[in-house]
Amino acid sequence: MITKIEKITEESLLKSVELLKSGEVIGIPTETVYGLGAVGTMPSAVKKIFEVKGRPADNPLIAHVHKDYDLNKLVYIEHDYVYELLKAYTPGPLTLVFKSKKVVCEEATCGGETLAVRIPSHKGCQSLLKLLDMPLVAPSANLSKHTSPVTAQHVYNDLDGKIPLILDGGKCSGGIESTVLDVTEKVPRILRAGLITKEMVEKVVGACLIAEHKEGDKVKSPGVKYKHYQPKCQTALFSREQIEEIKKEYKKYKEQNKIPFIMCDSDMAKNFEGYNLLNLGETEEEIARNLYEKLLEGEKIADIIIAVEMPNEKGIYLGITNRLKKSCG
């Protein structure tokens, strides 16, 4: 199979819809990361996603719909606070988990009773979803456990020859996957942290819990059960207090004629002048936007990425920390 990267145009959108309706899977841009999309009502197409990625069969997918789509077609909205969340944070990087009406096939929900739904804000993705007017299920468009893609080229590097088309919508503005929020109970629960923070949810709803995932739990959300986001080189993760240990680790690899890189935020980088650095930036938003790009850059030039933890685990840092622990911990 020949894989093509095409800019988003009227012609490429029409071609994408034709491919999707024929049962193919394609690479699509969103504001978070690039997705690997298939029509969620077509079991054979959804199965292709798992085959292309090498994804575990018990790791459910998120359904993506356009901003004017009637969610009541797909799920049961049981709590009034959901409408307030939809008004405040969608379209955007928020995924809501509902009880499913079983319109989206069980291959996408892995046989579960719930369905995760998102309304992405990326204009090109919205145009595609509006033209398709069907739920498009999509995990990140990379090989399973590898670092998530934030450019069309990243998708191509992993999936060349496996899919017919990648829509190029530019670099993702968010950089990490959406927040996944379980809204099946009276108090919403964060299943996966992201750019919509606990504090942001509490501002609208008044209360928000953070789920504790235990062995044997039925998985409602992607990104919670397996090791994820890993680059192809060695990695290590250190706390901010371990500056001397980080320098020793760096020196150890240099003495072995290997190439180490330290990945950290701009403030932390001040401690490592003269060292090989992957600088993530200053603000929470900038660090999230750059994280996967720097991991993918690092795997090409480093024998080991020595990552440094974030200043705290509040706000967006909680989602960044989650990715760091799964990719480098």
C-alpha cells in the first residue's frame, strides 16, 4: 500500500470521506495529537485500527463527532452538568465517557457498556467530521506504545505502507491527548489527565474526582492500562532534586561513548549549561505542546533521554507527568 500525505483541501476531504465509507482507516489531525480514524459503526474498519497499530484488544477507542452532532444518537446523557461542560469546553480537548446506546460497534468499546466521545476543535478535523456526519473512532496514529504523533510526518514514519492517506493539518496545538472524564455518575471523574484540568472541571461542576486505576478494572478510557508514549531509545526519569544524579548519569553515558540528552523545562535547563538538551519550554501549555515532538526528536539523536519531572502535579502538569511516567519512568 502506498501512503500519501495530503494537505486539507476540499478534494482531500472528499477523498477521505470516500475512503472512510469504504471501510479504510486514515490519519487525521486534531488539536491534541494525530488520530487513526475509522467509521465507528463499521466493525471491519474498526478492527483494522487494532491491526494497523498492534493495539491490545481490550483498549477502547474514542468516538469523534462534529460540533453540531446530536450526542443523544450515541449515548445517554444522565446528568445536567454535562451540558455545562459541553458549553464551556467543547469543541476542545475534552473526552466524555457516557453509557452507550450501542450505535458505535462493540469492537470500538471492547464490549463495554460505555462510550467515550469527543468534539475536536481542529478546523480541518471539524470539516471532515461534518462532511462524514458519522462517529469517527480514533486512537493516536502511531504504532502501539510508541510516542504519539503531533505532525503528519510523525504518522508517516510509523504507518507508511499501512494506511492509504494522512491528512496534513499542521503541528498539533495541544500536544498531549485529551482529558477523559467519566460523566456516568453524579460527580465526574478524570480517567486520563490532559489539557482540561481538574480545576477547570470544578469551576463548572463544583466537584471532580481523579480515578485510581487498579489491576483487573474494566477499562473505560484509552491511555490508562499499558505503557505508552515510549520513544525508541533508552529513557530515565529523575526528580527535580536529583541534579547531581542526573549529571552523573549523563557523564556515565558519555564515558561509554554514547549520546545522552537531558529533557526538561526551561527553568530546569539552567542547571545544565553545556549539556545536550531537549528543552520543553517554559509554560504548562508550551511544555505539553512540545513533549511528544521532543521525545520523537530525541529518539533520532540520543542513546538515552534523561527526563526531569515537572515542578508539581497540578493543572496541566498532571497530564504531562502522566505521560512522562509512562514514556520515561
